Amino acid sequence: MSAIFYHSEKQREVAEQSKEEHQKTVKRQIQTVIKPAETFYDAEDYHQKYMLRQHRSLFQGLVLKPNEEVWSHAASRLNGYMAGYGRLKDFEAEAANFGLSEEQEEYVRKKIRAGGMN
């Protein structure tokens, strides 16, 4: 589930505004829900970066320490790309930061193109 949890009315307003602005730039309906923050529990390990984990060689290519995928910026960004969120031009701008092989980068490009997020 894609969600934004807010702690104040101001955070809710900023989240709603950001969602509305981004919706103008993409064709697909944004499914992110915006809800008040309540008690939070980390998901079980096998749920962390679920969409990225479906592409095992890409996930393993990140060479993360145990549980590092929870906090890894690279894992979070790649999880989004593998879930169909993000544009090719955005990936190209940050691809060098992920430490992927050329083959892995091309794999991500192919997935982004297939998802129509050029």
C-alpha cells in the first residue's frame, strides 16, 4: 500500500496539495492514501520493499546488510520504479547513485518503459 501518514493538519494539507499537483503530471490515478498517523509497526522482513523483491537479482545486486532495505534510499527508490512509479528521465538522473551494473540499469529502464512511465 502506498500511504502518507500525517501528524498535523498542516502536514495533511501539504500531502494533499502535493498529491494533487503530481496527479496533473501522470496519467494513472494516484492510489496513495493520506491518513492520520497512528501506532506504526514495521512490516515483516519479507514485506519490506516488496515490489523490488519480486526482481530478485536487482534486489540482491544492492548488497544490503540485514534489514538495511528498511532505511536504504536506493532500495526505496528502486522499489518505486519496480512498482510502476517514476519516470525514465527521473531514473536516468539518479541511476548512478544506485551502484547498479549496466545490465541492472538496463533492466530497470526496460521495466519503466513497459509500464509507460517514460
